[in-house]
Amino acid sequence: MPPLVLQSLFYQTLMKLLVQRVTAASVRINGELVSEIGSGYLVLIGVAVTDARTQADYLADKLLNLRILADDAGKMNRSITDTKGELLVVSQFTLYGDTRNGRRPGFAAAAPPQLAQELYEYFVTRLRDSGLAVKTGIFQADMQVALVNDGPVTFLLES
């Protein structure tokens, strides 16, 4: 395979976090409030078929120490750990939707549900070990996620 194709395949199979800095976020299922947070991050997590705990460890550390919150001068210089903000973590297998061919996304790179749930729960536990308030959605549920994006600030993190 040409190097570009190999590079594309490699990047496709990494755990992904879509991190949105928020002033508020919530998850509802069938109209019922399941979780909500104030200032912090809404984190959508996608688990790849090739992922293991090492990817979850790396991304938990990266997320907790990522300096995307404003300091007193208004510069992105503080982490969620520094500010003691809240986290809302929602599983999102569609981060692995491959839309390069045809009109319907393919999900071959997404982890099967059992592996995805195991790594999702492990990732959440790693975040909770930091002492921060961590809320979640419900794995595999049809959720309605609401947020007020602060900035807007959104980053894609990959392991």
C-alpha cells in the first residue's frame, strides 16, 4: 500500500475524544434527565476495534492536563484539573463512521459493543480517580445531548 493509505488506516484505528469546552451540558433519554454538568468538558468518546487500556490511559492523562481553559489573562493556559471543572462523558461510536465511499457510513473500525463498553467504563474510572466530578450518559442508549459550547472551543484528541 502507498504510505498515505497506510497512514490513513493507522489514524482511523485510534481511540478518539471529541472534547467541547462547555458552560453547561446534559444528557436526556426519553425526555428524562440522566446527567448534567456546569462548566467543564463534554467528552464524546469513540473506541476503535484495536484499542486497549493503554489508549484509554493516555487519553485520560491528556484530557485531564490539556490546557484549554482561560487563565486570568484570558489565554488558554489552565486544565480541567486546575479549575476543578466537571466532565460529562458520552460514548459515541459514530466517531468511527467512515464516509469515504458511498452514502452510508461504515463502522468497521469501531470496537464491538463489549470491548467498547469495557474501555469506556475504564476511561471513566480513570477520570474519576482524578477526584473531579465525572458524569456519563448510558452506554448504547439513544440519548439527546445538549450543550452550551464555551468559545466555541472543540478539540479532537486521538491516542
